[in-house]
Amino acid sequence: MGDPIGLQDLFFGTMAGAGVVLSGALYALFFALTRLHGSRAMNIASLAAYLLLIISVFVMANALALSGFWILVSAVMLIGYFLLPRAIWHLCVGTHAAEAAATHSRATQ
């Protein structure tokens, strides 16, 4: 076990954890809107949300005095938050393309 943290650090860690969840959701939302509409403004918003996510993780790691293995977990979390919306987008596009093709082939029969 590491050194105990103070109540103020626990509060900042909790708020930063909420910031991680909120900014991660905003990143995914703006990323999807960017792909749907091709908007440069949505792309900038998604990158800003991801930057806010990085800041939230940094604040959380410092407030909770994370070290060693937990820094690695935080880094993997940041990588996952960046890559998974992209993977989910490709999965959805592929699924809907296959569904549209199946619907089209049934309609032409």
C-alpha cells in the first residue's frame, strides 16, 4: 500500500474520474458526429474532448498518487479511449453495409 491520501486529494481524484467518463463520452460522440457529417468543427471538438480526457487522467493520477502498475493502466486506458470509438465505427459501418446488401438482394429477387 502507498501513502494515505488526504480528503482534498480524494475529492480531486473523484472529480477527475468523473471528468474521465464525461470527456471520454464527449470524445466518442463528437467522433461519431465527425464521421457522420464530415464537419471540421466536430473533429476539433472531438480532439478537444480527448485533450480534456488526457488532462483528467493526469489530474486523477496525481491526486490519487498513482504509480507503477497504475500508471500503465492509465496509459492503456487512454489508448483504449482513443482507438475503441474508431473500431466501433468501423464495426457499425461494416454491419450496416452487410445488412443493406442483404436487404438489396432480397428486394431484387
